[in-house]
Amino acid sequence: MATSAKFTPRKRSGGINITPFVDVLLVVLVIFILTSNASIPGIKVDLPKASSAMALEKPKTKAITIDNAGQVFLDAYPVTLPELEERLRTEKALTPDFPVIVRGDAAVQYAKVVEVLDLLRRIDLNQVGLVTGKPA
């Protein structure tokens, strides 16, 4: 006996498929994240050049900047050396092993950078980096 299967057409969804749209948006988001600037915003300084310059990757890093006039900044805010010491001690109490970077203008007096490095040593901060630019 022959049985015939009854053919019933499937109903098509009238909506728009948004999967490709979401894929494109995710690719654009990844590109944006990869091309975003990794430098710390703040005071404009002329960095000295070094062939072994490395990019920062930790978001909790504290940045100390010394401009060409010798003014010291902590995360883009001007501070005196006693204020800098107080703020770093407070941060060390909260996060004992946080990294610090020092950005010194190429024209700044070396003694000013040494003062800041000496202050960091007194506070017993061991994760200290000096930011340089790549040579041309």
C-alpha cells in the first residue's frame, strides 16, 4: 500500500535577520578597542627616546609627570612633592603593590627626576617604570 506524505509548506518569518549586523558591530568594537590610544592622557611632554620602550597595560598604574618647567603632576593633577608623597602613601595603604610610571620631559633637570625617584624609594614602591619614546 502506498502512503503519500502530505507536504505542508513552512511559514517564513517576516523579520529581518540581525545576525550579520551584530557580527559587524562586534568587529567594529574589537577594532576600536585595539586601536584606542594606550598612553595616559594628561600633560604634554617631550619624551626622550629609547629603543626598548614598552606600552602600559595595567589600568591601575599611577602616572607621575614632570614637565619642562619642573612642575610635578600625579595623574594629570599638579602636586608638590609633599602632596605627592602623601597621596602615594594613601594609595599604597589601599593597594600595596601598585605600579608607578614616571614621565619626565627631555628638557627637565635630572635632579628633579631624582627627587621623585628618591621619594618613591622612601615610600618603598618597587614597581617603578620610566616612560620613554621610541627613537625616530
